[in-house]
Amino acid sequence: MRMRLKARLYWCIWHLVIFYFIPPSYGNDIPCNLSLSELSVILEPGDILIGVLLPFHIDKTFLKISFTETPPTVSCTRFLLETYQQFQAMRFALDEINKSPTLLPNVTLGFYVYDSCANLRKEQEGTLWMLTGMNKTVPNYCCQEWPRLAAVLGHSVSTYSILMAHILGLYRYPQISHYSTSSSLSDRSQFPSFFRTVPSDAFQSRGLAHLLLYFGWTWVGLVGMGSDYGEQGVYLITQELIKAGACVAFTGFILSNREDKNVPYLTRIIKESTARVIVVFAPDIYFAALLDELLKQNLTGKIFVASEAWSISSMLSAEKYSSALTGAIGFAFSSSPLPGLRGFLNKVRPSNTPGQTITKIFWENIFKCKFMDQGNLTGTWIDSTKLCTGKEDLEMVESSYNDVSNLRSSYSIYTSIQILARSLHNLFSCWNGKETLSGGTCVDAKNFKPWQLTHYIQNAHVKLSNGREVSFDINGDLPAVYDIVNWQLRADGTMKQVKVGSYDTADTNGNIFSINISAVMWAPGDHQVPSSVCSKSCPPGFRRAVIRGQPICCFQCVPCPYGEISNKSGSNECSKCPWNMWPNVDKDRCVPKATDFLSFEEPLGTTLTAATITSSLVPLSVLGLYYCYRSTPIVRANNYSLSCTLLVSLTLCFLCSLSFIGCPQQLKCFLRQVAFGMVFTLCVSCILAKTIMVVLAFMATKPGSSLKKWTGPRVSYIIVSICNILQLCLCICWLSLFPPFPEYNTDTQPEIIIIVCNEGSTIAFWCMLGYLGLLATISFIVAFLARHLPESFNEARFITFSMLSFLTVWISFIPASLSTRGQYIVAMEVFAILSSSWALLVCMFLPKCFIIVFRPNLNSREHLIRRARN
């Protein structure tokens, strides 16, 4: 293996040595010579020459190649008036420069212009011919010492420019393209001397993606030319669309090397696709073949988005394409006027213009005539053919040639010439203190090298006629500026490309993308922006759910989950409402949550309020009754003062339930349980004191009892005070350490805010309630044990029933409170307060009131003594 590699290395070195030492005079005998086909060359002499490759013809006849003989000459068939305008715009720029006393004084610029016919073979021939400087091209040799070839302008097809750039880059010959947009050409490692005065497709792809997303077109088809231009354009815009969340429905390519150009396949996938918008990266001549097939199959209703390659095509503006292209929109190179150009164009004559052959072809095309001496320039001669004189007036003709309203490619080639001239001027002015090379040295103007001019082009700054200053960036690109054009139908059936916006990456105000949507006209039948989506946008209240195996743009709409909303169309996700809000029925907005508390206005709250107020009047009525009959035996026998205290406390018990009704607030939450605990402690402690006093009074009646001194009213007050002080201490500790506060509960029912009072400390609350239960239990036990005392002095049975009722109510409240939420737990506590209060009131005072009111005869001392004796 090592010997084989060494042999190959020697073989390569030997061939290089032989090639180096063979003089160019033997060029005709070198087998690798390239023999050129017939050249279409226009020469304008000058001190320095500029090589230009222009495709005056865009179409060609395909001939079969046998590979056994020299390939036949390429036959060009379709002449382009637009290219001839570019040629004259180049002459116009050179005429300005050669006449300028300040720019390149005493130096005349000339040119080679070669008709490449948009053919790869002729493109290579023309490039090598310009480098060699002779009819026979010899690689690696230049046989023309003067005038020097300064730079090469071209080509208009990215693939051919890439081929040129590979060749010219070997010698660092500067190449400036006015139409090649492939992003690959920005790679300085591969193309070190390539420049262009049109934006890279990388900018156009971002702009087109921005345009598609602006109109909401997320489901689009892509058709490209099967070349570097089309393939890279499709790739770049695909990446931009995917990055933005849009999808590509299909991708297809027009193949120029096939006779049918792949049109049947493209027509089929366009017909089957649901995508209504199609982006086309292809020159007009190739796109026309696809349009012809679409129209043949009556396939309309699509919206075409144009790349700069066909966005202002005069060929596609014909009436026959109006049904397919009306409403199309796309990017075009920025246009700018060139004062004086139209007059220059209209002065052209076959007799006064370089390149008579090309000019006569142009003349025959624009005036639809033929020259007598060259009747076969553009077709066969027949008797009815109009004769060309060469003196026809171009002012009388309106065509794409002398239409200077939207100069784009012509302005681009004009810019190329201006930049090249400024670079040469800087190079020749080096000795006068102007810009130098990187080493600080100057260049001999008569012997400058190609790479030296490349340096000056890279650093050139030129102010154009529209006031815009341009310079190349490190990749040889100018700032990207596009016009957004809309294809609108004229009254005569043809179409006009109307500027409706712009895309300017160099805009200093940050307004890169702008469009006047009111100026855009869509196809007939579309009164608003057409839609092109795989799935219709989900309405508010729904979110997108991706369908398995489908692109992300194809989805189904599912309702937002419980508690979430989507307030705009096409939402990917639903969002939760704030804690105090809840989705409406349609789940498209959040509304304030309903609040839940025991309100005075609600029927339950109103009922309990009425019951509370009415109930509080009953013990006051009893108190009034007791006051009126305070001197009667039945009132005096049951400790009148303690009974009055009990009645007042019962009134407070009824009224304290009002603090549980209404919206919980800080002060209300702070006091209501404490108020409830204190008034009920007072009430139960009074009953406990009465119970104890009944027992003590009976025991003191026994002979020799020492308990008589404990039967005074002071003892009952001491009992009541001690019981209340203990409860008060507990409440003070509770309020000091863990004070209650309002709480907004959204966990129990997420759609409702339950406003409750958080007790602060559950232990403290149950301790307070437990203390009440303890007092009630002691009263119950004492009263139960004293139930057999003489009836005339005995309230024990009434106290027993009252405490039994009290305990039953509150013991039932405990499990009920653990299983109830919201206003109902508050209603239950109010009901327990009212029930237990009524139980105490009825059991303690109803029998006595009955006797006082309805049986006054029983309310006498004699009756009581009689009952005691019995």
C-alpha cells in the first residue's frame, strides 16, 4: 500500500513538472486544450477591460450527444429584452465613468461581453476565454498582457457563478455578480474573490418566511429549480418555516436536464395537496412550463409566492397566465431610478452600438421586423416580413427594454460597475496617500495583480445615485434590500407588479419588514387574505393536540382542561386563571370567582337573622315578666338575680350568632368565637351556680348543718366569676398567640372562593368548646344527682333536661362540622347556638312562666309550703 501511494505521488509531481515547462506556444498541440464553440462576443476597447457574461438568450435547443465526436454548437433560441437593457445600463455606467473628470481620470474602461446563453458549457468557455485572451483557451496561461482584464461580471445563474468562482478564485480574479443569490457563494473559504450586488438567498428566505407567517400561511408547498439556487433556496426557507412553527406540505424541483422538466410530477403533487400557497424558487422560463401544465389541467385557485427570479417577469405577465398568477406576491430586488438612462436606451441604433449582431437581433425582436442582409437572425424570411431599416424610433415603442420605472437587475449591474470603478480609482490613487494594501504598500497601476484589486473591492465604499451608501461585508455581500410586489390584473388582461412593501435588513429604525396590506389585491373571489393551513385554527377555549404521525401544523382541537382557558385562536397550550378567577362557560376568558359565605341577603342567612333577632326578644320578655313578678314566691325561690343574669346571657347567646352571618372580616373573625365562648360560659356558669345553690340550700336545711353560710347570693357570683375568668384567660391566650383571620379557600371547590374564618388554632377552639362542655357536664351530673330533692325547692330536673339538650346539640355539631364546608358549616354553628339557647330557655323558664301567667294560684307561699309538706 505504501509503495502504491508513493508511485501516485511521483506520477502527480512528474505531470506538474512537464506541464510547467511546456511553453504556451505549444498550446495548440496540448491535448487538454479546450476548443471553443462559436463565440458571441461584444468588444469595446479601453485601457482596462471588464469581462461580462450576460445571457442575452435564455433558452436553447437540446441536441443529442454521441460522445464520439466534438459536441455540437449550442443553439440559443429566446432573446431577452431585459438582458439587453442590462447591457445598455452597463454601457451607461461606463460612459458616466469615462466622462468623469474625478473618477479614473486619464483611464478608459472597456469591456468584453459574452452571450452565455444561460448554458453551463458556454459559461465555462467564456470564462476561460477571458482569462486566456485568445481564440483558443489554454488553462493556466494568459496570452494577453495589455489591456489587462480587471474583473469579471456575472453570472445570472447561481450554479454557473459557482463554477466561475471556483475558476476565478484560483487566480484571485475579482468576480461581481448582479443576479446570483445562492447562499453558498458567501463562503469565503471556497470563493475568496466573489462579490455580488444582490442579496444572498439567506436573507430572502428569512424574508419570505416572515411574509408567509405575516399572512398566517403555515401550510405551504415549495417548488424549486433543480440547481444550487433552487435547492438551497428551498432548504433555507424550510429551515426558517420549521423554526417559526410552520410546515411544508410538499417539496418538488423543476429539472432542466429532463425534456418534461419534471412538470407532470409537480402538477400531480400540487393537485393532490391541500396547501393553497406555493413558494416558487425558479427562473420564469422554467416556471412557465409548470404554469402551462397547470392551466392545461384547469388547476387554479393557488396563491404563488415569488422569489426574485420571477417576481417581476415580463414573460409571465402575459394574459394567458393571469388566471393563475393574479394575486401572487413575492420579493424583488430593490428598484431605484437612474436619471438619464431612458434617453440613453432610446438613442441605441444598430449603427452606433457595439455588438451589431446582438443589437440587430434586439432590433428585430422589438420592432417585429427583419434586416435584409441577415434575414435569418431570428427566424425564417417570408414575403410578408416587415423590413428593418435600423432607423426606427425606440421612443415610439413601450416595452420591457425602455421601461425604467422599476430598475432592478439593471440597477444592480450599474452598481457593480460603479463599485469596480471606485476600487480601481482607489488602487491607482494609492501614491497620493489614499488607501493601501494590508502591508502599507502601493500597487503599480500598470502591473497590478488580480488579488490586489480584490482587496480594494472588499474595502470600497460607494454612494449610489439614490443616496444609499454601500460596501461589502466580510462575505462579499451588500445589505439586503427587497421590494415586496403584488401581481395585480390590469384592464387589458395583463398583470402589473405593484410594490406593496419592503424588506430592508439595513433599516436604521429597526423596521425591517413593512407592508401596506390595503394595497394588496388577491385573486378574484378572495376578498380577504386567503387561508393556507393544514388544520383550521382552534377557537378560543380549545388547544391544539398534535395528530400522531402528522406534521405539527396538522392537529385536532381539544377543549381546555378543567380550570384552564385559551383566550386566543390557535393556542398551543391552555393557561390557568389567577387564584381569584375561574373560566367562563366557553373557557375563553377568566371571570371573577363566585364567593361563598353566609350572607344576610341569601334566604338561609335572612331566615337565621330573623330567627336570631326574634329569639333574642324572648329572654328579654321573660326578664320583663320576672321583673314584674319579682316579689312572688316562685321568682324569689329560684334566685332572682341569678335568673336575671341567665336571661341576659341567653339574650347575648342569641345575638352572638349574628356575628357568624355576613362576609368574614378581620374584626369579625377576631371576636366572634370569643364572644360566643364567653356568653355561653356566662350562661352555663349561671346554670351551674343555680344547680350548686339548689343542692347547698337543701343540705343547709338539715339540723346542725354548717353549710348555711354558703347559701348566700355571694357564693353564686363567685362561682360565675371563677368559671368566666378561666374561659377569659383561655381566650386571651388564644387571641394573643394564634388570632383568627379571614381565609380564602379555593381547594374545596376550585370554581368558588369560600370565605371562612380561620380559627388560628384549632386546639384553642376545641379547648374553648371543651371547657363549655365541661361546665355543662358538671351541671348535668349535679342536677341529675339532685333530682330527688323536694320539688318545691328543686330546679334540678329542669337543669338536667336543659344540660342534656345543650350537650346533645353540641355533641351532634362536632361530626357535622367535620363533614361540611362553606356557608353550611357556619349555618350549622348558628343553628347549634340557637338550638342550645332555646333548649336552656325552654327547660329553665317555660314551666315557671306558665305558672306565673296561666296558674297564678300556684304562685303562692301557701301552695309552696303545702307541696313541701307533702
